[in-house]
Amino acid sequence: MMEETKAKPVADQPRWSKFLIPMALLALVILFGFLAYRVYGKPQTDSNLTGKALISQSELEEQAGVRVTLIAVTAAGGMVDFRFKVTDVEKAKKALQEGKLLPYLTVVGSNVSLKPAPETLQDMKLENGLVYYILYGNNGNLVKPGTPVSVIIGDWQLEPIIAK
């Protein structure tokens, strides 16, 4: 008589190599995401802010043909709304478009600046009496309502304005 041999089922043992590659890829994605956030998620700093003389709203209007009408935090704190009115279109074109002097914002007492995209003013058709706006990313929610902010256009640094 033949003896029956009973085969014991071998349980599938987890193969660590099946999980090792996906886990390593996941760790790399997380690492690169963290590094990208650290590099690109921070507000830009500008060390050249100290040499600029402060000017008043009326001096900016006289020299650049623009008057700042609003600086406010918007989009649940994620953006800063900068609005200006053109009072002299020729001066404004020369200051903003021809000279490529994009206005940027700096938080008073720090060297952190918020800069717009370079193409922001290229397509704007400036006209006397119109109010224009530029939105700036508020990385790190640095600007809050009540924060003093200064506008910089070329060599002009506007006296601080309290953000709303």
C-alpha cells in the first residue's frame, strides 16, 4: 500500500523586497517635497533695501505718476492685494513699464520682500484715473492686517502703509 504524504501548505511569506522599492520611492518623494517647500515656500529676501530713501505718497505721485490706494491681506491670508491709481500716464509708463520697475512690497523691519511675476505689468494698458491691482503671494502669511508694508519701485521706497 502506498503511503499518502500530506503536503503542508507553505504560507506565503512576505517578501520585503516587494515593499522596499515602493517605500524607498515614497521616502524620496517626501524628502524632495520637503526640500522644495523649504527652498521655494519661503518669502524672498532682499538685502538691498537699506540704501533707499523713504518718500511720501505725494512725492511718489509727483515722480512716478501713481498713488497707492490699498494694501490689504486677502484670500484667507494667502495673498496681498496692492492697488494703485494712475495720475500721470506718461510718468507711470516710464516708471512701471519702460523701466521694468515692478513694484514690490517689503515688510517694515525685515528684509523680506514680496515680488510679482515679471509679466505682471507688461499687458496692462495704463490710463489716467484708473485703479490697477497686483496680487502678491503671502508666503508664510508674513503680512497680516496691521503690518506696516512699504512699496518699492526702482529707487523709490514709499513710507510705510498699514496693511488692511
